[in-house]
Amino acid sequence: MTNNLFDLAIFLGGAYMIYCAINMKANNVLKAGVIIPVSIHPGSIKDKEGLKAYTYPRLLGQGIAMVIMSAIGIFCDLLGFGMAHLILYIVVLVGYVITNRKFEQGKSKFY
């Protein structure tokens, strides 16, 4: 049951990332702490349109991946595949760290 609470938190975090990506695209809102660092003022961004074009597909993809991963994790727990759940999390965590690092390095050229 505790694992499912963690999966639920991941699901909600992924859903929030999807919401922020869509809100950025539709309403031109750059959410501090999600899209840009809290220390960066939105008015100081050199190329807002370039940042949005670069960020949108990546943020949306990461959010979708988190939602899918958490749903699979919940089903693995319900079906008793604890080891598969652990392997899934290790693989996704390593991939997430690598892609997020490259993602943040790419975004920094727009600040």
C-alpha cells in the first residue's frame, strides 16, 4: 500500500508537468520552479518563444512518462510483481536523471 502512495505522488507530479506544459503553450505561462528556475525572472528571458518551443515537447514527454510509469507501478504492486516494479523504477530513474540534466543544460541558453 505504501508503494502505491509513492506511485500516486509520481502520477500527480506527472499530471502537473503535463498541465504546466499545456498551460505554457496555450496561455503563455512560464511556471517558476517547473519550467524556469525560481531565481530567474520571466522578464529576463532572452528568447521566450525559443524556450517554449524547446521546453514544451520535453516537459510534456516527461510528464506522460511519469504518469505511465506510476500506472504500471501500481499494477505491478497489485499483481504482485514487486521485482518488476523495482527494475522499472531503476531504469526510469537513470533515464530521467540523464535526460533531465541535458534538458536543463539546453534550457539554460535561453536565460
